[in-house]
Amino acid sequence: MFRKAITRLRHQQTTHLQYRSATISLNKIPNSEAVKLVTKVLKRTERRVKEYENVTELSKQYEQHKSNLLKIIKSEEISNALFRDDEKFETYLKYTEICQLSNKNSLSFNNTETRNTIMLICAMLVELVSNTLAKQNNSSKIVLKNMNYKSNSDDWLSLENYRKYFNYYKSSQFLNDDKIDPTIKTLKVPKFKSNTFDDTKIIENLDVIFKEYKISDDQLSHLTLALKIVQVFTSTHNHIPTLKTFAYLLDKLGELNLLSFQKIVYLSLFQYKHQPTVLATPNSNFDSKFPQLMADHFLHIITAYPEILKSLLFYQALRKDSVTFIELLSFLKLDKIAGEIMVIKSPLLSKSKYKLPTYIPSFNFDKTLLLTISRRSLYDIMRLSVDMKLFEYLDLLFNKIVLHSKDRSNIQLNYIEDNLVEGKIFDNELFSIMFTAAIESNDPGRVIWLLPFFDEFLKENDYSIPNELKDKTLHALKLFGLEGKLRKYEEHFVNIPK
């Protein structure tokens, strides 16, 4: 049989056999070797056929099993039996009864990302406090007050320790690790008494301890504050906190200039999947012990709670980190604004001496996400841009209000459609920001562009102009030698009752 097969194949000069990725001409193989080769190929083919037959049989069994399950599910008799009120079913609780038990502390719920973030924040705060106290003698408490807690120094935390804490808590290892690293302190795991999200109570509790800190004259009050934050976080909560709580902490700690504590919260926000990059060894050209972060690291945060963008930018502004600041601006789609203002002609679009920035970062959102940011938060971002001297980006931020406002209070983060904002765009706060920018950047052109809108605004809002805005307007007019307008506004403001 094999000889006939070999003979038949050899008569076909163009026929080759593919075996182990090599094409072998049977004409070049001796008869004995060819017999072995064909035998091997036939056996292998037979095995493959059996494998395919087994897979086919398994798929048929799966389809039959699926069909049987569907019949069971569709059976009214069986489904009704699950919800009968017979005595033998009295041991099963309804959902409302489960919620009632939860309110009585009989049950607790979980949210892995929130729980692990809380644990990481608390662990690093405790580490920071304990290391500080360990380095000082009891008699030298005054030194603690002068330590570098209120600077942007990274000396208190090494990348190696951050890696250890991040991996340990973000991966949930702390829940089942019997052999705990002695340098990692075990903490009480927070409990959530419901599966609903609400930050009201936890922010109220944090607000109390921040007020106590402000009025305290204790030299160690900043350390006490850290431990009280840990205490609040690791307690039992009626609801699951959201990113709003962490944004609150970033803002409060930044306002109090407790930048080391603020850094702990900031470093705890990233997801475990970011481990390869947020824990990477930094580039030698980057002046930091930590790697440069990208916009993608913050995507899950922004999509879950867009308002936190302002808090993240505030963090960068305090550290004068213009690189990361500009990268985070990519979430505002300023690249899209830059393209629109080239074709849309409107007197509302900002005018100044600055051209478009040479670098406008871009970031593509999921088109299904409908995200907005409040106008108040965008005002804060504009103020931060002025503080950072990024005046060319200020124009794009103003134009975003003009082009991407969803309504009077909210602005589309990832725009859906382009349209000019309806109604009046200016208010006292926006005029104040733009006049401040003109003064800080020595830009008379911005003031000249603003004045027609300010004249129109005065006609309807004479009695609601705050003194701060009046003084800022007069200062700008005097600074840029606009004497005619200066005298007009001075007379006008004098006649307005205070």
C-alpha cells in the first residue's frame, strides 16, 4: 500500500509534503525513509481527526446541556417554587430584610478599590508618623515642628518603600498574608454597612479634625492630624466613600501646606494595574525619585469623578510641576478647542498677545462617556494656570467655556457637539480671572478685548459688582494707561451705592 502511495506521489513532480515548517520533496527521499515519513503523517492525521471528533462531541454535549437549562429556567412551576411562602422557605431572607440586618451591623459590604486605597493611605501615614517619632528624642519635640513636612521633599518616602506598600495593599495581600513584613504595620480594615455610595458623613468627620488642627497650637498637631485621619478612615462607615473624599483630602492638605501628607493621598490613587509604570525606575533625565506619570494613569479617576481633575491640577501647581500639569489638561480636550477656533469666528473667543501653545496634549475618551465638569472647577483651573504663568493655555480654557458649555453650570469634558454657549457667558468671577491674567502677563490687548463685555455687564449688574473686581479693573486700566476708560469707571463706581 505504501509503495503504491509513494509511486503515485513521485509521478506528481509538483507535489511536496509540509512537515515541521519545511517543504520536503519526496523525490529526494529514499523509499525506506519515505515509508516512515508517510506513516508518521498518517498517524498524526489520525490523532488530529480524533481530537476534532472529541471537540465536536463536547460542543454537542454543551449545546444539549444549555438547552436543558433553558427549559428548566422557562418552567413556571420551578421558578414559582423559588418564591413560595411555604414554611420550609422561611429561612430565606428577602432583599429588604437583608438591608434591615445590614443597618443593625449584622452584615457588611465591600468595595475593593476604595478599601485598598484607604488602607494604603493609612499605612503610609502611620509609617511617616512612626518614623518621625523614632528619629527624635522625647526632649526634642520642637525639632518635629520644623521638619520638612510642609515642603515638597520626597526624602521621607523612598521608591522602594512605596513599591512595597503599593503592592501589599493594592493587591489585597494584606488580607491573607500570614507572614507579615515587620516593617509593614497591620491596620484595622474599614467596614461598610451598605453597598451605597455617599461621602457626606466621612467628609463631615474629616472636616471636624481639620478645624481642630487649624486652632491647635500643639507643636505635634500635624502628626495628630495624620493619626486622626487614619482613625476616621479605618472606622465603620454607613456608606462606601467615593473619590470625592480623596479630592477633599488633596485640597485640604494642599491648602494647609501639608504637602507630604497630600503626596501620600496622591500616590494612593492609582490602580494596581498601573504597577509596571507607576512603580518603575524613573528615567535618569527626569528630576525625581518617582517616574513621570502619564494622563492614562488618571483616566479611571477622571471618568469616575471628573471634579477631581481640579484637585490633581492643584497638586501639580503647588509643586510647580508644569509638565504633569499640562499633561492633565489633556482631559479638557484643548487640542479640539485649538482646531475649532481656527474656523469659528466669534467676538467671544479670547484674544490676547499669546499664540497657541507649541504643545497641546491630546487624549481620546471613550465616546460613550458623557462627562462634565462644573464651571466653578474650571474657574479654579484657570486660576491655577495663571499662577503657573501658562497664559497661552488660559485662552483655550476660556474658549472651552464658550464652545463646550452644556449649560450655565456645567461644561462638557469630552465634548459631544460644538456650539456656542447660550446666554451671557461672563460673571464677576470670570471677569476677575481674566483681568488678573492681563495684569500678571502685562497684556493690554486682553483688557481692551474685555472692556466691551464689561461695559455690557455693568448695564445689568451695577449693584452686584464686588469691590475686589472694581479695584482690579481700575488697577488694570491705570497700569496700561487707558485714562479715558479709567475716569469713566471711577465716576461710575463712585455713583454705585456700596
